[in-house]
Amino acid sequence: MTEAPQEPRLAIVLEGGGARAAWQVGALRGLLRELPELAPRILVGISAGAINASSLANSTKPWPLAVDDLADLWRGLTVERVFESHPTSLLRRILRVGLRMTLGVGAKRDPILGMVNTDPLRATLNSGLGTSSGGRMDGVRANIASGRLDSLALLTTRYNTGQTICFFEGGEIHGWNRPNRRGVSSDLTVEHVMASAALPLFFPPIKLDQDWYGDGGVRLIAPLAPAVHLGATKILALSTRYARTEEEADQVVSHGPPSPALIAGNLFNAIFLDSLDQDAANLQRLNRLIANQSDPQEGLRTIDLSLMRPSVDLGRLASRFEPELPWLFRRLLRNLGTKGADSQDFLSTVLFDPGYVGLLMELGEKDGREHAHQVAQELGL
């Protein structure tokens, strides 16, 4: 750990989870209602959390209004505004994938880049974030120049090497270099956001600087590390994973052989959500070790941490909104086994439905208000 900064620096780390990241928006609204002094200096976004972090970092409005604008962005999200869902487009994509897999038709000339076309998401982000030419997020630079923000960091996976690459703007360091994770100072654009949020296999990877990048959660082992490298003294981490009780953890969600959707839901949770819990436990363990040393080593510091998560299982809320999805897309998901399981973790990841998103934001705001006192205590606010 580096030398402690002269003044406290709060970092907010926003985890992924696809559509479930809408809960984070409500949680921030609830927290700011109770804790108006909550002002992050560092924002870290992972996967869908990169959309939230980038929107907040690019807004020059006061934090509550910046969160309100982000809420408007999420309310306007539909499947059609995230990826092409018209039956003709989906069928053409499915046919291409089938021909590549079975016959290898056009594999070298026209390789498979994701199951869906995410150009609509690119257009949605450019419009919602108010970017300039080339997808530049000028608000980020303005906020860093004014001292309102220290840095924005977006995590990606570099597919060509399997490394976690953290692209960041601002901060007082040039980067960091570990065998499996690196920090790279960059002029961030919407393409970096697209890369961080590119769900593996489902969304196409994004080409940045001659390499291909995808979802930042794929090989992530230390989601809190970028905040530490960038000088955070306090970290608020917003997970989208519900903490089950022992009784809930033992409940069987499906009988018979597991469906592809059930397996995918387990994989997505393991890839995108488990690492934050582990990293938070490691940080708390280090804090205790440092605090118990009579003569701490030079450069070591404790970091206040508050980990907030939903009060209910967001996946279990998804099934009631499944009928609202476009017909063919709904049919494809049902063929994978999303119909009937008690927990709909995979469905909830891709359920960009205004009703579902609105419900998650309402729950998040309630959770934010109820946990504001605990967050203030843990962060010393």
C-alpha cells in the first residue's frame, strides 16, 4: 500500500451484474438523501458498474443531481436500446453462429464476435452521457481539472493475454504492473465503458489499441485494488449480490438436470460477484493486522471499508418481468431454461426491462436509506 494522502479520499467501487446494476443507482440515491456529505473522489466501475461510474464521473452537476440523471438513463433502458433484438437480426445472428460452429463457414473472414449486436448500447451511452466526438467524456476531464474528482477507473479483461487491465484517468500515479493485473493511464471514452460491460460470449469484445477487451469481471481477483492504488483512504463498495442465510443457501432452486440458464447463472455469479466478497475479506484482514502492529511498516495504512448489498435476492424478482421481453428473445431464453426456476440469476443479468429496472432502483433507494447510518459509521463520515 502507498503512503496515506494528506486528506481523506473516498472511493466508490461499483460491481457488475448486468441489469442488476440498476440497484446501485437507487442505493446511491438513498445514501445521498441521508448522507449529503457523501462525495467520492475516486470512482471505479466493473462491467455494468462501469456505466454507472462513467455517468457519475462525467456529470458536472452536484452528486444528487448526477445520480438522478443516471436514474433517468436506466429508466429509459430497454432490450432494444442495449442490443439488436428484432427477430430478423437475432435469427440472422443465430444462423451465422450455427454455420460457424457446425461447418466453419466464413470463420476466418467473418469471425463470431458475440451473440448479439450491441451498437444500440453504444448509441445509448453516447446520448445518455452527453459525450463529444469519438465518445470522449469531457466531463471527466473537467471534474478532474476542477478538483471535484481525482480519478475514474474502468476495469476490463484483455483477452489476448488473460490479464485484468484497469484503464484510469486522473490520479497521481502513472500506473501499476502486476503479473495478472495492470493499471494503464488513458483518455477514457465510451469504448472503454463498452469493453468493461461486454458480457463474455453474449456481447462482442471491443478493440482498444490493437487488442481485444471484454468484461472486467472475467479474470478479476482484486476489485478493490484500483481504488487503493489511486489513493483511497475509504472505500464504499456496492455489490449486486444478495447475502443468503444458511437456510436460503441450502434451498434447491431446480429439480432434475441443471438447465443451461441455471449453469450460466452460477457461472456469472462466480465470475462477476464472488471476487468482491473475497477481496473485501482480505482488506479487512489486512486492516486488523496493521492495527495490531505496535510499529507498522512504513507506507502501510488501514483503509475504511463499507460493503453494501441488496436486502433481497434480485434474481428472484426477475421472473415476473420475463413476459415483457421481445418475443423471440424471450423464446430463446426459455429454451435455455429460464422458465420455472426459482432463482433467475441469468435472466436478471440481461433483463433490461423498465419495470424490472424501476423496481431495483426503488429497492436500492430503500436499502440506501436504511443502511446510511451503518455506512457512515464504517467510513467515519
